[in-house]
Amino acid sequence: MNMNDRIEAMLEKVQKAPRYTGGEMNTQIKGWEEAPLHFVFCFPDTYEVGMSHLGMKILTGLINDQDWSLCERCFMPWVDMMALMKEEQVPLFSLESRRPLKDFDVVGFTLMYEMSYSNVLAMLDMGGVPVERRDRGENDPIVVAGGGCASNPEPISDFIDAFMIGAGEEVMLELNRVILERKEKGWTREECLKRLAQLEGVYVPSLYDAEYHPDGTLKSFRPNCPEAPERVMKRYVDDFDHAYFPSKVAVPYTEVVFDRITLEIMRGCTRGCRFCQAGMLYRPVRERSLETLVHQAETLVEATGYEEISLSSLSSGDYTCLPELIRELMRRMKDRRVSISLPSLRIDSVLKESLEETQQVKKSSLTFAPEAGTQRLRDVINKGVTEEDLIEKVRDAFQGGWSSVKLYFMDGLPTETVEDLDGIADLAKKVVAEYFKVPKGERARGLRVTVSCSTFVPKPHTPFQWAAQDTISVINEKQEHLREVLKIKGVNFNWHAPHLSFLEACFSRGDRRLGRVLKRAWERGCLLDGWNDQFKFDEWMEAFRDCGLDPAFYANRERSREELLPWDFLDCGITKDFLWREKEKSDRAETTRDCRKGCNGCGIQRFKGLCAYADPKRAGAPSPSLVPYEPEGGNA
Amino acid sequence: MRMLGVFEKSERVRHIGHLDIQRAVQRGLRRSGLPVAYSNGFNPHIQVTFASALSTGACGKREIMDVKMAEPVSEEVFLRKMNAAMPQDMQLSSARAVDDRHPALMASLKAGIYEMVIRDPRQADRLLPAIGPMMAQETIPVARKTKSGIKEVDMKPLIYALRGEGQKLYATLMLTERESCKPNMILEGLKRAAGMPEEEEVRMLVIRTQLLGEAGDGGLVPLETL
């Protein structure tokens, strides 16, 4: 049987064959010969997860819109498919042309969460690409990666030739152009990588060396050739309002996690929650104009036929013209029967009138994220929300006909005590009480308060990047306590075992030695770690032992101010000094104001014209630990 | 008015289940911008029905969607706008405007014509010669899964026609709301008649090439022309 017949035979046996067959609306792309550069966009998780990801849709659209490049897609197969592929010796193939990954010029991964790293190794191996970058030859693809986790690329740097740091919309094409030029001019792999390293926002790990102190901490991290810059600057989109946006996005046949139009209304956040990596990394805050958003919504509704639009950003309630935007979208979408939903509402910014307006179209459960149970702890994490705020919004919701409320919290936050845990239960009780204050005839029936608690993972580029994560046994005790105090009528409590969060903590702040652990774990069969039924914690621990590394060194150790951190060579906009100032304020349970109320000097003010709220006077006091950087012309 | 659209479910999308095909058509209708009718109620949806559900794994050459329009449109416009709005693997070949009182397709459906491709030519060589002997049997008992378990049925009265050629079987099989004969029942019957072990796996591609309804003179005609 030829390859295609073998694939067809496998598809008859697997569950959810449409994960592998492609051909969805708006994915019909040009033929292989029509473009000289072939890119395969790999999402290291299943189809249903990947096809819910806006960034993937933007970047595949962008690459396909260039007449000199084409972009196909590939997802992590499920275990049944992997077993058949192994049996039938079928390499991992792209959905569109069914070619193995090794046939492409560029294999690109998006790194959304640390626990997808083992899938990256598995996909490379199944696709016929040498897993470790040092084993790749002149004819192997260039393997690149970007996404949120690239803000600490070190743990996965043994497997990736080049990382894109920051927004991918522009650097993606620059990178592809260099790789196309290599193809035309016959540069060696090494020369190509050195040229890539000169692009702003590109990090080529083979061009840097790390040395360690006897205690395991990083001693030095330096480029090993003149082509590689000392510090790698993150990329920004020059003009967010007019940034590339695909006019046609794929519409999956089967149900995926987020099966609707996502409108990114804003990038960045001014709140400064200290645990939130996205809030630090995606600074400065930039809004899309109402005109652009309405245009995008109409274009997408026409191109996809979706029934629902969700507004997405870190803090949609902060969007300046939110009520106007919602009103305008509803006005235009009413006849087309398209509903508008608002996720990730922040409790202090929900406007009563927009609540009432969304309700007209669709009434689902409302989500609030107080994150911590007491005001003291909320001050520590700078979650600028008070109990009164929450209760007021919940009251509005119950009076407005909602009966289902979700409350998100974290356990294991720095300085957390039993009082803070009890505070979660107190808050839940008060929410329940608000429901019963609404007269019986007026309130919606079926009260449902869901309290979800996730385990805090300290992240790089946040004020908690120096903090120790609670050990697994401490988290277990805390969760046991929460289960006791949350036995409240009308309240459901959701929690997750802390093991995955522990590993996530290792990899989010790991150094490049963790590449060995990753490889070992993958050899031991670790895969699809984000899926509960596939996660093999014990194998991961064995992998650490095999490599002579202690996971607690990465997860549970508090770092000092002086320690050289594995991601210090990246300039992600905010300075280490700002983060340290924030850490000290957090120790004193002191809050920091919202940037919209005045510049806090996070480091973005060093870039002329980048942040609308920056105070140029603060630009004179940059962090001494930083190489001063003067952007030419600025990013208006 | 209603519009009967004849569409293909090609090989690439044959693993898409009926519910997903329905949703793909609904989204196609939304993209087309055609004046389709919506149901009333809290969660309005497009009023579209299908003559028959096609099983997951099977292709269809001439499946039929039945769309209620809010305003009249011409067949040409419907066809053009839908083909611009549907994926390559689900294109329409014809459209026919009918009156609201036109009988429901599901009620008029009598039979389906199937093409069944036996993937392994050696198996085809063993199975096809069994067609004659099987059809000569007085009854053709096959096991059929029902809600209450597996029961034996005689499929002989459900087969209008059956012939073979090369690796292909061509079958016209009863397909009504009350009774129907599935392509895999034919395969099962042939395996029995050919003396092929029950557990022997036979890979087969099923293509439904036409849906049929009953004409005034009792003959079977393409359902969309009825």
C-alpha cells in the first residue's frame, strides 16, 4: 500500500478521524509547488485544543497570504493514532498535503504551556526530524518556536533551532525570508542560524553557552560568537490596531474547545497582578479601535458562519468603550443571530448595563476571579479587587436573573496562611447569602456557586519569579483544609492534584539542563502530560533522578536578588529592578496602582511612544542591570 | 418556498458524522448570506432538514438538504452562493425550488443506490461470485443490531438490486423511515454465502450515489426530481 492508502486504513480504525483529515472551510491552500518556502505549523496538543487557538489561526493565515510561502498544519495525534502510526511505520504528517514534517523547510511550534513540551519531542521524532538540534543535518528542517513559554526558552532549547520572542506577526515573516534565502543561496545551516540570530526578537540557543556554580545556580550565560547579541529584545507589533488579521479563519467540522469567533479587543493589561505572567509580558496595553473590531467581527461572521463572538483580552472590562462596543456589535449581529459573550470579566469593571445587554442574547454563568480569600493576600498579589466589589457585582448578577456564578482562586500563593484559605469559604458563603437576599419570585432558580482553586506556579518575568512554590505535601494539606471548609450548601469545590503544577513550576523557571530531563521523560513514555489520564508523574520523577537533577531546586527554592536567572538575557520590556521593587512591596502587602492612574516605571517607558500611559520622566532611571537600549524612531 | 440542494460528501470528509455535517451545512448557509428562515424561540436555528443521515465513514454523491427560505431566491443564485460558501468537499451539484407544501423528503424516501469498493482485490474475488448464490437463497438472514439486542432479519425483501464488477458492488437497497438495509448487511450476507470467516476483516469504502423516491407509476426515481 502507498502512504495515502495506509493513512486511509488507519483513519478507519481511530476514534475521531476528523482530527487528521483537514479540509475544513477556509483551509484550502495552494499546492506544494506554488510557493518555494514550506512551513508546517505544529501545535503540540490535540486538534481540538489547537484549533481553538487564535494565534495559530493568525500565523497560518499570515504565512499563507504571502505568495512565496505556504503553511500547513499538524497536531499531536492521540494515543490510538500514535500506536497505529508506529505499527504501520507512517510518519507524522501535515493535514493538508499529508507530507511528513521532515519534508518542510521550517517546522514551527507554538509553546502555550510547559506541559506540552514532551509532545514537541514526540512530534519531531514521529515526523522524521532529529529530536535534538545538534543532531540535525544540512537537509533537516529548521525548527522554530514561539508563544508565551518562549519567555523562558531554556528548558526546551536543546530541541529548537531558533525562538521568536514576543509578538510573532512581524518576525515570523522576517525569519521565513532568511530561511528562503538560505534555500536559494545554499548557506549552511550554521550560517543560516547566525543570520537568524541577528533578527530582533530571535534567540538561537546554539550560539550561547551556560556555566553553573557548584550549587547548581547559573554562573554565566553568554553568546559564543559575534553574530549573537548579548541580550535578545522581545518583539512588539508596531501598530496593534492595524496588525495583520486573517479575513478567513478555519471552521472545524467537529467540535473544538472554543468553537466560535474570538475578537482580540486589547493586548496587555494595566492592572499589574503580581502572579500574572501575561499581564507583565504583554505590556504595554493597546486597544483595538471600535471601528477595527466591528469590521473584524463582520468579516469573520461572513467568512465563518459562526453563531457566537467572544471578546478576548486579559481584562476585557478595562476596554475603554466596552459598552459602546457591545451595543454596536449587538446592533449589527442581531439579525444574523450571532450572540456576544464576554469571558474573563474582572469583577471591578463589569458594567451593569452591559450585563443586562448580554443577557438579552445569552445567559450563561458569570465568572469572577478574586484569586485570594482575604484582602491582605489580594494586596500581596496586587489583585486590586475588594470584597465589596465582588459582592456588589454578584448582587447585580443575581438581581439580573443569573443563578450560576464561578469563583476562581489560587492556593499556594506567597505568604498564604490558613486564614486566607478560610477567607475563600467566607467569600463563598457571602455569595450564597446574596442570592437568598433576592426575593424568591424575582431570582432565577437553581443557585450554583462553583469555587475553583488552582495551584500557584511562580513564573519568569513576574515579581514572584524569585519565590518558592509550596511543596506538594503542603499543597495537599491546604487542599484538604479547603475541602473541609467549603462543604457549603449550594457550593461546588473544584481542585486539581498539585503534581502537574509542580512540574510546571520546574519547567517554567528551569535552565537548559532540563533538556536532558525532558528527553529522558519522553524516552520513558511521557506524553500528552496535560491530559489527566496520560500524565505519568512517577516517570517524570524517575527522569529527574536519571539525570541527577532535583526538581525541588527548580520548583521549591527561593532565589536571591543576586542570582543570575536563566531568562535574564531576554529583555521582555519590564526590568528586573521593577520586578524586584514589586516583590518587596508584595512582602509588605503593599499595592501598586493601575498604570492608567499613573506610570509605575515598569521598564516599558524606556521605549519611546510604546506605552500610552508611560511617564517619560521615569525613563531617566533605567535598571542598572540592563544594557541601555534606545529604539530607533520608537514604536508609535 | 423551500430549496432542495443536492450536495456531495466527498471521501476526505467521510469520517465526519451526521450531526457535524448538519452543522457544516448550517454554517455554510449562514456564510452564504441567503435569506434562510430561522426557527422561533430562545435559541433560533436555521430551518434545514436532510433527506437521510449518512453514516460516519461513508461518502455521498447526491445527498439532499431541504432548506426553508424566508424570501424567494432563484435556483441559480442559491447554487452559486452556496458553492462559494461550502468547503470543497461538500459542493452542491443542483438546486430545485419547491413549494412549502412539497412533501417532506424523509417521507418520500424509498431507497438508496450504493457503490461499495472492496479494498483488497483478493477478497473481492472471493466475495463477488457469492452474489448469485446469495440472491438465489429463499431468505437471506443477517444479524442486525437493534435497541433490544442483536436479531436476525431476512434482508432479501430489502434488496432491490445487487451486482458486482471488479472490486465493486452496486446495490439498490431499501431506505425508509421504517425499514432499511445497510451496506454492511450486504457484506455480511456475502461473507456468509462465500464461506468467509465472520472475523475476517474486510475493508470497504461505501459511496451512496443516489437517493430514490417512488414515482406515480410505482417506479423508483431520483428523490430530488420527485
